[in-house]
Amino acid sequence: MDLPRPLIFKNLLFAACGDLIRHRGRSFVVTLCLVAILFPLVTALAISEGLRFQAEISIGEGADFYVSEDRYGGNGPISLDYQSKLSGLQGVSRVMSRVVGRTYFVDRLIAVVGLEPEALPALKPLVRGEVPKAPGEVLLGQGIARAFKIQVGMPFSLGANPHKTFKVTGILSPACLWSSDLMVMGHRDANEFFRIKGFSTQLLIYTSSDSSPLVGKPLIGPSDPGRPQVPHLRVEDRYHIQERVRAAFAHKGGIFIILYIIVATLAIQAFLITSGFGLRAMEKEIGVMKAIGWRTSEMLGKIGLECLAISLTALSSAILLSMALTRGLNGILIAQFFVAEVGLVPEVDIPSRYLPLHGLLGLALALCITLSGGLLSAWRKAQRSPAELMR
Amino acid sequence: MEKGPTITGRTDEVKMEPILRAENLSKWYNAGRPDEVRAVEDISLEIYENQYVVLYGPSGSGKTTLLSLIGTLDRPTRGQIFLYGRDITEFSDLELSRIRRQTMGFVFQSFNLFSGLSAWENVSYPLIPMGVTTTDRFERAKFLLERLGLGDRLDHSPEELSGGEQQRVAIARALVNHPHILIADEPTSNIDTDSVERLLEILTGLKEEGKTIIVSSHDPVIKSRAEVLFTLVRGRLKGISYGENE
């Protein structure tokens, strides 16, 4: 194929844009189809990235180490006796205990977190109402509160432990998706609720930043590989958890993209085969262009630029539409397809994040579709004689 | 006028090379199948520079097919075509495009203008891949359209033009690359009587400028102006005759 000189390229680009406008009906339908194909991809990637980003922020703001007891290779409750032992390690600034578990709120599976009393006031900016101060007081996530029409001050009990009565002192803000189905209470209440007195499900170790390696070494890096110093504890550092979260999102994202591309490819092929949209007109125009002296490479160049222009238009439209729906309308109607347990009208803020990489991925997909639909068929037609094409 | 069938379109005795020569040209569609159509069968002819040639015959006689073959718009099933002495039968697609761009201009029966483009944009369309600036393209299209009496129709789209005007736009498009040979397929079939007269004037004018004109037609008016008349019947060349200007 001849390499177009700048002026030829400019001419072809203008001709391509002009022809898109000239065939505005066809351009509109093709763009619409592309938007329909790109929109779910762009939205899913943006929401997935938003979720991952929120998770990373949470992890980044959390403890440096998470310690639990090893129970047959899994995490088990850890005795609160370790709290004072771990506090004595060099570089450790604070050790907090936390109870994390799951239970049913009527028929809804929710997460329960028990925090030490001194950790609760930090939640104040995220709470509508008051943070728990007395035993039996809890905070509820927006999702639970809305679903069961629970107001601040209302008492309730749960089926897992019906003898224990709780009182709602505040509702967690909808800003964070993770807090939607969350119940936060004091550590002691959580101990009683899960019947693990004297234990915690995790100990959170905070260190001064430059001391982390010093703490990590005696805990997870035994001096003698054959003799671990604390063999029955399971320790995970923040970076390890971050890596796991990234890997999980990348894995899920990768599976989604592969499935999406398979479905999209099949849909596109079906569309191209069944519609034959505009092919006859295109065939005749190719014939005329060849007859008046256009070379095949020049025609393909023009059609390639049409594909690029239409791909960019469709991608921009898909991104704008996605942004309008995720940010302007909080993912109404669409978030349910990408986030579990979110209804038609999400009760919590749906996070989303648009990265240039997602745009490039969308553009690559759009180009694959348009080029395979436009350029390939144009090339095949251009192999025939102009007289045959114009007939 | 009648001089009997011959393969040459030249009557004088001076030895000149034909610019276009066809040897035993055939074009079969669906060759080898029961529905095979032999549109053109074993035609040989010569066309010399600055001639006004008419391929004459009734509908279905193979005029358009022959025009497509000698105009490099289609490839023959058999036979050879020589342009300026070079056998172009086996030329690549790229080489044929170069010939169409540099040597020939086409006026199609149904004009084949691009709808939605203005008259000047249609005329200048062949110049787009040649790297001609928009200003130069406009100037060249304007010059040609004014010459053909369409100076006030520069911005009109084909849908806004009459049949005769559309044809003149198509002629201007065919001339925009300064071709040596102008090929017109049934140019009078889609225009009114007044436009036919105007068309004949234009073609005569172009011939006087030195261009070779090859026209296919079944119109006696076109036939009467021919310098060289090739008569086709059922895909075969039945005769050649010479007009009074030859």
C-alpha cells in the first residue's frame, strides 16, 4: 500500500469525514451499534476500576499487618492475649483488635464489624446520627436501612442471636459501596454476638512507616527458615493484600473482557451477515471510485479513516453516556449488571473511574469491529472490476 | 461512406500507430455454465488519436461491454488490448488504475455522480487521492463547469440538477484529469433533445482540442456525427464505416 503524503492524507481524511456525513443514515446506525457494543465494556471497566480504587484506598488507609490464627490453613480467631505481646514489638505503634463476620439481617446477608471503642469516633464524618458509645448501639449501612426502613433510634435483634438487642445510633453514608450492607458495633458486642469472648478475628498492627520491615521480619520472615518464630499465626501485610486485590480485579476484569469480546464478536458477525446494511451502495461507490482513477490502496485508506472517525465518535459517545449514567445518575439501571446486590436504583454511591487505558481498549475493539466490517469487505469488493461493481 | 468490414479505423495511407488496439476480444459471463452469455465475441479494432469513434448497435449488442473492456473497466475473457502499443490485458490493478487516472475519462450512462456532494465536489473527486489542495480542486472544477455552462450550479447536488446538467457534471469529472481519451456510454439515453444538441457540441469541441472520443450509442444523432462507426450486432463487429470528416 502506498504511503500517503501529508496532503493526500489530509484530503483522504476530509473525504472520509465528508462521506460519513453524506451517508449520515448509515453512519448514524453504525455509530449507534458501536455505542451499544462499547457502552457495557466502558461502563464495566469504569465501575470495576472504581471498586478496585476504593478497595485500594481502604487498604492503604488500613493497618500495616493483619494477624489471625492459623486454623487448618485458614484464618481463625486470635486470642486477645496476643494484642499486648505484639504491642511490644519494635516499631509497632498500635495494635487494634477487630471482629469481622457475616450474618443474616432477616434474609439479607450482611457483614458485621466490631471495632474497639477508641476506633469508633473516627467514623463520625461518615455517619448520619451518632457513633455507638454504649453497649448494644450499632451503625447500619445505607442499604440495610433502606431495605428494612430502619431509622436512627430503632431497636432490633437478629436471628443468629435473638437474645441480644441492638439500637441504631446512626446510618453509614452511602459514599462507600462497601458500607452498604454493613453493621458496625463495639468490639465487645461483636464478641458476644459471635460468641468468641476473649478472641478477635483479626489483630491490626500499625507501625511507624520506616519500621514496617522491622516488624515484618520477626513476624513473617523467620531467621531460620526451618523454625518459624510464630508458626501458628497467619500474617498478611498491606502490600500483600493490595496485590491480592489487584490480582482479583485483574482476573475478574480479564474474564469479563474475554467473555465480552466473544459475545461481541458473535453479535457483530451476526449483525454483519444478517443486515448487509449499505453494502450495495458501497459496492457501487467503490466501482465508480475505481473507474475514475482511485487506487485500491487509496480507497482503503479513505475507508480506514472513516472507520477511525466512526470508532472515535462511538467511543466518545459511549464514554459520555457511561459517565452520565454512572456519575450523573449513579449507575441507575446499569449498575445492577456489574455490582452484586445493587438494585435498579442503587442505594449507595457507585464508584467509577475512567482511565486512558480503558479508552484505548475500547478504541482497539471499535477499530477491530469497523475495520473487519468496513475495510475487509471493501478490500474484497475492490478485487473485482469496476464494471462488475457498477453493474 | 460504407467501406466494408475491416479491423482498422484508419482510412488514410499514412502509417500511424493506433492509440488503442483490440485483438480478438471476447467477454463471456458465467463462462462454462448453462447460463453462459457471450456479450462480446472475437472483436478486433483499432482506434487512432483524435478520432471520434462511435460503437453503434441495438440494446444487447455488447456496446457497453466493449466500452468497458477498452476502457480498462473490465478484463476480457479472451483476446488482447493494446494501449499506445503496450499490451495492457495482463496489467495489474494498480497499473490499470494509473491508466484510468492519467489517460481516460468516463461518462457513464447513468452518470454515477455521488449524491450528497455538490457539482464541484463531484467533479474534483478524482483529484482527492492525488494530493491536490481543496482550493486547486475547486478552481479546476469551477473552470470546467463554467466551460460546460454550469457556472451557476457549482454548489448544487446531483438531486438538484436536470439530467442534462448531471451529464455535463459527469463530463467535467471525466475531464478533470486531462485525459487523452474520453469514453461515454450511451450519453443521450438519459437526457432531453436540447441537451443532446449541447452534448454533441461539447464532444465536438473536445475532439477539436485533440481528445479521442469513444462513444457507445444506439442513437442515430450520435451515429451521424461519427468519424468512425463500429457497428455491433449480438456481440460481434458487423461493420465499420467512416463519416465525412474522416
